[in-house]
Amino acid sequence: MDMSYLKDMPIAVLGAGGVGKTMAGDCAIAGSKVNLWEQPAFKQNLTNITRTGIKLTGNQFSYYGFERKGTGYLNKVTTDMAEAVKGAGIIIVTTIALAHETVFRELIPLLEDGQVINIIPDNLGTFEFRKIMREMNCTKKVIVGAWYTAPYGVRIVRRGGVTTNECKVEDRITFIRGAALPSKDSDDFIAAAEYIPAFDAIRTGDGFVKGTDVIDVNLGNVNPVIHVPGTVLGVSTMQNFDTVLGQEMKNYSLYGFALCPAIAEVQAKFWDEEKALASAMNVGLTTVNYEDFFSRTTMYGKEYMGPDFAVPFGEKYENFFGDGPFDLENRYITEDVPVGCYFIIQLGRKYGVPTPVIESMAMLAGIMLKRDLIADSKFTLDYLEIGHMTDKQLKAYLSEGVFTAK
């Protein structure tokens, strides 16, 4: 399909957290007409944006040297979903996975033919989106796809306890892996990404990589493999950072202070289990090598700064100071365990692939938080409506959109 019809249409960004606010500002600075939406419960994230715009600063490290700084002024800033998505060609969902269902149930009745939905990162969002479309009998002709990670390493600047509209972009990714559900739409999904200016560093760099399907994209999200062992096994550094180590908690960084060779060994074994699962399911997976874990920048270093970039554990890396997490009630655990880890564990059981390392990390996280993050998770394969499917039926759904009901 020729996706050029998207060129002059507004872009709707749903979610005004770090990634959403940055993508909205980035696209606006580049000249796009951008509508930014946030849930009414978090309307404080939109404070003053209409007046001040969104300012992009930071080092913006990237192997190919791309950067975009300045202030972007938006077309609309709203808590009214209908206002945000009406007439938009591209819709970018950047909310956390635990908010997806609420957002999707509001969005789906408003869909228009030809819209392209981008979920960043997927975190099972494509499965949930299509499930809710079926529930609501929505037959709009839209493309639903996702990317395995966000295009930045970014933090929203806070001063004196006040959240500003300045987004400090420390890194810009040079390639990104994505797919649509069904994957027969993936070529059009990736072609549509040419009209998202926030991906310009990717176009300048190594470009877009088409995943086999959205299983590939979800397994390729390395947040669980980095965040969960790093937070669980490095928890003493975090919890002692101010009281025992005499540091200011605001300066804590998992990458800067917790990661070490022993944790890297666990992360590498975690990834081995994911690779075994991808092989059993006959899907592709982004390339991560054993040695990539043995750096303060982990495999993210390659994504942002090229194949040879790494910061040895023996060196300080000021770029990471202050990026958290600052406690265990953080998406590094509360999202990456009940969503990412649990999905892998369930697929492992379905395909006969043992996942003892991943299961142990999930169990320890639950003990530390005094609740069972797995048992309490709604993200079962049955909830996603794929638990009953045979391998053949699942592949038909993933590739062609042929859904087999239970």
C-alpha cells in the first residue's frame, strides 16, 4: 500500500510520560501537526504545554550523530481522546502496559479507516488491541503494530520537585525492530513509520528491521532481561544508597551502580532462555551477544552508539546517574515481571522450553514486594485469547489474522 496519504495528517500521541512527551515534541519541532493526549487522572503531565511547548535537550548520543533540539509547539493538548485522534493518520500509544486496556477501550470506538496504530513498546498491546476490537465488533480497516523499544533514552527534567516540559534526551536509537498483527501488514506498518519524525535518527542510521511477527517483537524487548535481574539482584545498592552509602537517592542508577559481572551472568542466562523459546517457536529475535551484557550500557550501547560501544564495569558512566529506579514499586518490576516475564514463562510451558532463571527472578521480585506478581497478573495466554491455539492456529493468527475461537 502507498502510505503517503499519512504525510500531512496529524499525529496523535497517547500518553504524556517520558517517551510520549518527547515523541510529541520531537515530531512538532520537525514540523508535524501533533495532538497530545493524557488520561484525565494524570492531566498534570500536560500542565503549561500549550503555552511553553515541549523542549528537547540532552546529549542525544547517537552513532550517526543525529540530534534535534529546540521547542515544539503542539496542535492540541487534551484529555479528550476523541479530540486527539479525530482525523489523525498515525496514532502512537506510549502508556505503560497496565494502562493499555483502559486506553484501548476508549480509543477503539473512535477509530477511522486508514489509521496506523503504533504501540511503544508492545508489551502484549497488539494482542490486547485486537482482542478488544473483536469484543467491540470493530471492523475498521486499521493497521495495528508495535516496536520492541522506544526510540530514546530520555528523562523528563524535574526541578525543585516540579515536573517541567523539558525532555532530556541522552540517547537516540539507530535501529528499531517492529511488526504488525497480523504480520501481513508489517510492510505497510514499517512504510508508515517513514512519516514519524521521531524516528529520523533511525532513518539516518541503520533503519527499520521487520520482525517475524509480534512474538518476535515482544521477546525482543530487552527491558525484562535488563531490568528484572538488575533491580532484584542489585536491590541492596538501591536501598542502601542514601542511608549507608551516603549518596543522594536522586542520583541512583541501576546501570551506573547496580550492574556488575555477576548480574550480567544472570542476564545472559535469562536471554538464553528467550533464545531457546524463539527457536522453538521458529520466530526471529534481535541479536544480543553474551559479551553485550558485560557493560554498563548493556546491549543498549550497540543500539545507540554502534557495535563497538561499551562502558566497562570498572568505569563510571555519568550519563546514567539519576535514572533510577528509586524503589521496587517501579515499572522495572511491576510491569516487566507480570507482563514481560510472565509471557515468556507461559510460552515456555506451552512449547516445552524450561525458563528457570526467568521464573526465579519473578518469584524473588514477588517475595520482595510481598505479593505474587505472577498469580495477580491478568496477562495470561487465555486473556490474550491465544492460550487454546495450536502452533498452526497461532501462526495463522500472527501472520494472516485468522483467529480461531476457543
